[in-house]
Amino acid sequence: MLIDETVRCVREEGFSAASARHIIERAGVSWGVIQHHFGDRDGLLTAVIDDAVDSLVASLEALSDPALIIDTEELVRATWEAFANPKAMAGLEILIATKDLRSTLNTRHMQRLFAALAGVNRRFDAGGDRAHATALGMLLWTTPVAMMIAETFATLPLPVEDAQKAIAGLIDHHR
């Protein structure tokens, strides 16, 4: 409940509004609930980041399943959905705003995330050229990350369909 309310607060009002007091007011709970479950506000924010990484990794792992038959446009759309969901967006905003929390993002999270991205990269048959397949994979996931950053500054919603089709076209052309 508090993680979801923190995500909503960050997405609706921005990171600067996500004080512990404001979050507990929005959630209708006391400070003791945060202390009991998370220790302090940083613990709550870390839990949001952990939850966002877990969700993102699960989505990417599902996309990397070799049994999943999926065309490039659908892969691009699904990858964008994985990165552009509210939890991932809030997690990114928190990480951008808090240098101290970035340093606590543990190695296990990063290893899981990079392993999931590598799994998606394996979908690209680049004629045996692993570096080329990796570049296509980077194009696939860095574009929605850039869009996530753009959405923190823009009036929502940003149209993404044409960009997704363009990325899918580039990937198909360079396979």
C-alpha cells in the first residue's frame, strides 16, 4: 500500500512532493507504519526502487522467453510498456533525484537487470555478430528510457506509436 501510494505521489506530484509526511497523509497511515516496515523515508524509497526493478526484470524475462513468438513491433511495444509503467517511471525519478540512493542500488539488482536485457538481446539474429545484436538490443531499451526521462518534463501523454514503429523498422532493417 505505501509503495503504491509513493509511486502515485511521485508520478502525480513529482519527487520533491514525496516527503514522508505527504505520503502518509495520502495513504491515511501514521509515521509508525513507515518506521515499522521501512525504517525511514529512504527505506521506503529504496523499497519503491526494489519493486520497480523486480517488475521490470520480470517483464523483460517474459519477453526473452524463446518460446514466445513475437514480431519486432510487438517486442518494441512490450519493451516500452515494461520501462514506461508507473513503478519504473517513479523508480527512475527517485534514482535521478537521489544520488545517495543510487549508490545503494545493489549489484544483484543490476546483474538481474542486465541478464534480463541480455535475454532480450538474444532475440536478435544478427548473422552471428554478437556486438551488432547487442547494439540492436541497446536501441530497443535505451529509447524507452529516454522517453521515460522526457515524460518527467513533458505534458502527458506523449505519443509513442510512431517512434515505436520507427525503432521496430530500424531493428528489422539492421538484423
